[in-house]
Amino acid sequence: MEEAVAVEVEGLTVWYDGKRVLENISFKVPRYSVLAIMGPSGSGKSTLLRAINRLLDYVPQARVEGRVRVYGVDVYRENPYKVRRMMGMVFQTPTPFPHLSIYDNVALGPRLHGLVKSREELDRLVEWALREAMLWEEVKDRLNDPPTRLSGGQQQRLALARALAVKPKLLLLDEPTANIDPQNSRKLEESIRRVATQEGVTVIMVTHTPQQALRVSDYVAFIYNGGLVEFGRTRDVALNPSHELTSMYFRGEI
Ligand SMILES: Nc1ncnc2c1ncn2[C@@H]1O[C@H](COP(=O)(O)OP(=O)(O)OP(=O)(O)O)[C@@H](O)[C@H]1O
Ligand SMILES: [Mg+2]
């Protein structure tokens, strides 16, 4: 059954300036599923995402131990560029390139990585990514506009389209709906479900609400104070948490 696992984290420990912020984290994410990472502020959720795609390489005070495997690739033994090529990331705040058009924001990644051979192919890929992110209808007549003319929620969906355009196997999302309204959040959630179930992308997302985890995720990892308190199928964890901290979190008491 090794084939069915997309991400395997084993004994992952992270320090900043010698202070341990993640301790011995282990879990496996099946392919094409959505894992929600939950936990209080400062518990280490963003750090976990950054350890998976080696963004911590850029943090001089960070030290990582343990193993991360993504689609069979041993992340810390492989070329970091190749590693990041497999993964797309969306952050809490949208960060479009303001000097590039909406179209070029999405087209940049595929161009850089030589994913397309012709303009027609690129057009199709950009449209596909924008449709997947549920943004196409809103921008199809203004693809040459700068992204700064989009609303925050639209910019966040643009960020998703940009991440999808390079056809990642794994999508990492760090509280992607934290700064947008409920309607935009729902659209983003719908996209996330779709790419996992229909486009064969595995998703790990940090979420700040148990309700969102229930709507979009298949699995939940609950992190508290740098430790993995609970991991399991979302429904099992929500209905029958094995740890008091988890049920307190689901009840909104943390
Ligand atoms: N670059 C850094 N250098 C030093 N310490 C850091 C750095 N980034 C995060 N930390 C610390 O590591 C711990 C975990 O931070 P992290 O950002 O992973 O938490 P989080 O769960 O994502 O929190 P939030 O929900 O507020 O986003 C915190 O105590 C934080 O202060
Ligand atoms: Mg965070």
C-alpha cells in the first residue's frame, strides 16, 4: 500500500535558535486527500508546512531533523529546486506580482519551468488554472489588468491559480482564507476539494476553523505546543476525539 501514500512525515523536529518548536511529528497523508492542520496560534503549523517544502532552508536560525517523503522523494536528500517544483504554496496574504498582468501572474510559473510549447497551450493552461480556482468568469475579460485591481478574495484565488498552473502534486496552503470574506472562502474551499478529488492533487492546508476542516478535509492533524496531539479521519476526530485538547479545540474553547 506504499503507493497510496503521498506524504510521509517521520520524526520531524524543528528548532529556531536552539528552541524546539516542533517535536517528533509523524503522520502519513494518502494521495488525493486533503489534510487540515489545526492548532492554536504559535503551535507550529506554518513551520510544519515550511519544513515540508524546505522553505526553512532560507531561515538561518532554523534546524530540521527527521524525514519528509513526498511521492517517494526524500525531500531533504533531493535537490531543493526539484522538491519545490513538486509543490505549490499559497500563503495567508495574497502576493501577486503587481507589475505583471493577471494572465502573466498565472503564466509565469509554466513559462519558467518550460511546461508549454506554444502560446495556445499556455492560454489553455492559464484558463484551466483560473477555472480551477473559480476565478475565470470574473477575470476572463480583463486578463491584461494588473492584479492589484482585484479584490482580496479574488487575489487569493489568483494565488491558488498560480500555484496550480505548474501542476503540483502537492499543494500547501497556509490559512488561505484567513483574510477573506465567507463567500470568497467558500469558493476557495470548493476549489480545494475539486483539485483533490478530480485533478489528483494532494492538499495540506492550515486552517483556523474546525468548521472549515469539516467542510474540506479528509484528515485532521491537531498540533499543540509543537507536538502532534491527534491525527485521523476528520469525522472521527470531530465526533470522537481521543484527546481532551482536541475536543476543547473543536468546541472553540482554545
Ligand atoms: N523565523 C522564526 N524565527 C524564530 N522563531 C520563529 C520563527 N517563525 C516562527 N517562530 C516561532 O516558532 C513557533 C511556531 O511558529 P509558527 O509560525 O509555526 O506557528 P503557527 O502555528 O503557524 O501560528 P499562527 O497560527 O499564529 O500562524 C512560535 O513560537 C513562533 O514564535
Ligand atoms: Mg501560521
